[in-house]
Amino acid sequence: MKSIGEILLLRPSFIAAEGKRDFIPPIGSLLKNNSKPLRYLIVVDQFVESRIPGRTPAPYGLDYGDIESEQPQSTFLMRWMYQLVPVCELNGTKYEAPTGVPDIHTLLYWVEDAEFTEVLSSSSFMDFLFRIDETMLPQRNEVIMRLLRKFIVSVPQINRDKELLRILTRLSIIFRNDYSTLKQFIKSLEVKI
């Protein structure tokens, strides 16, 4: 199993990992660590920072391809990062709320397709997703929508309606007092069917 990143920053409400220069996991991706307990984390943001403390990379309206062709040395000074939020951890065969954060320098890996389906099919996983504090992470709903769309697409066509009904039923309970947000989720999930 090849790692796709390493956790480099740990703050009370901020976990950031460095990814490969040519590839950062998309927002809404589900990753896991390689230590005990096994933790599942969701990618919530992507950013670039300088390897030199105090220096802020400024693209001046250019994309990274133009910057690299004009000043190839500048890309060696940049760090491609992504922000993570712990969603749950696996304790034996049971998924539980995260009890902590991974250690610094923990390696991160993709959650493979079969494991991805198993985790998202868990009855408690949706509850763990919506425990993420929306005041700390305003884009929470968009991140969850992306993850759920990826899940619905990954489910075999024969089981897709059943899984979609399960997700929509759970969403209707979670957002029973917020019709506009429920409508956004329903619209988002119907796009990929």
C-alpha cells in the first residue's frame, strides 16, 4: 500500500498533511491512517504554502504551470497541503466517534473501494459526519455532499436505489427542521444517479 501523504501540522481544530506535488486528494475524499486505532479522515480543503517560514507564495494571477515554466525553482519551495477532519475510528469491528487525532508524521492511505463501501454503509457513519462542527468548518455540508455522491456512484447499480433510500431517509431525520439544506442534499445526490 502506497501512502499519499503525511500529517505535518496538528492544531486543536486543524490537521494538515502534505501531498504529492502533482496530486492532492480531492475535497470529500476519505483517507485512513496506518496506526492503531485505525482512523478515517475526510479531506476538507486544499492549499499551497511555502517551505520557508514566513514566506507566502503569491501566484500573481498565474497558474502553477506558468509559474513552473517561468521560475522552475519556485515549485521546490512550495508544499502542497490538504486539511483533514477525523470522522471515525475502527475499534475491533465497530465504528466509533474519534477519541483523538493521529500523531504527527502519520502516513495516510486511500480507503479502497470495498472498505469505502463498508464504512459508508455503516449505520452510524452518517451521524459521525454530521458531528463535524459547522461553525469550525463552514463548508461541511459541501464536503459531505461530495463524499456521498462518490459513494452513490461507487455502489453497484443493482444496490444503488436501496443505498440512496437509506441515505435520504437518514438525511431527512438529520435535517427535519432545515428543509432548504435537505433539498440541497437531495438535489446534489440526484445529479449523479
